[in-house]
Amino acid sequence: MEMRLERARHLLLQTESAITDVAVACGFMNCGHFSRAYRTAYGVSPTMQRGRLS
């Protein structure tokens, strides 16, 4: 799980791929599961993480 989340974080920060595509590319079954796991690990949702770049 840690490796999948690290890969997802990299993709969110380094690409413009859709969050759904990032979730699938990192082996999550759906966006809800991905978002909950990401928020637990990093304290922000994938959408919020992406918004911090602006």
C-alpha cells in the first residue's frame, strides 16, 4: 500500500493525469478507496494535493 500511494503521489505531482487514471494505474479498485487511503497517508485528498501546485 505504501508503495502504491508513493507512486500515486508522484503521478499527482508530476503529471496532469486524471485522478481516476492515477488510482487505476496504482492498483486501486475505485476512486473512493484511493481517496480515503491517500487522505489517511498524507492528510489531504488527492484533489487538494493537486490544488497545492497552483
